[in-house]
Amino acid sequence: LRTSYLENGHMLALFVAKDLKGKKVAFFYQDDAWGKNLFKGAKYEFVKAGVTQFLDIPYISNSISFVQQAEALKKFNPDAIALF
């Protein structure tokens, strides 16, 4: 038994918002049903915690180049990065 991906997203976001005090957060997640559910759960918790600056950065499974994602991260300049 384990929690759902949606619930995992909730828990990870709570950790980043409450423990790490993230206010400007980037979400790096796999662009599929599982990753989207993680992001959905995380986004809900961040909004609830008052985090209004976040950037979602999806990637395709089996990707070997993350140049676009790295550029987006540098441009956004987050104080926390959540890797799902």
C-alpha cells in the first residue's frame, strides 16, 4: 500500500513550502499521467500555502537533453526546485 501520486505531490509541496520556506518554486516533473498528478497535488498545496510564484518544467521520459529546462530554471531563478 502506498499513497497516490496526487497525495505525494501534496506532501512534497508542504515540505518545500513549510520546511524549506520556498516562495518562488520550480516544479521539474515527468510529462505523463503520474507526473501531472504529482504537479497537480503540489500546485494545490502551494496555492494553499500562499506560494504564488511557481514554474512548471515538464520533461519527456527518456530525455537526455535538458537544455531548455535548464534555461527556464536560470531565467526564473527559483529559491527552491521540486524534483518529482
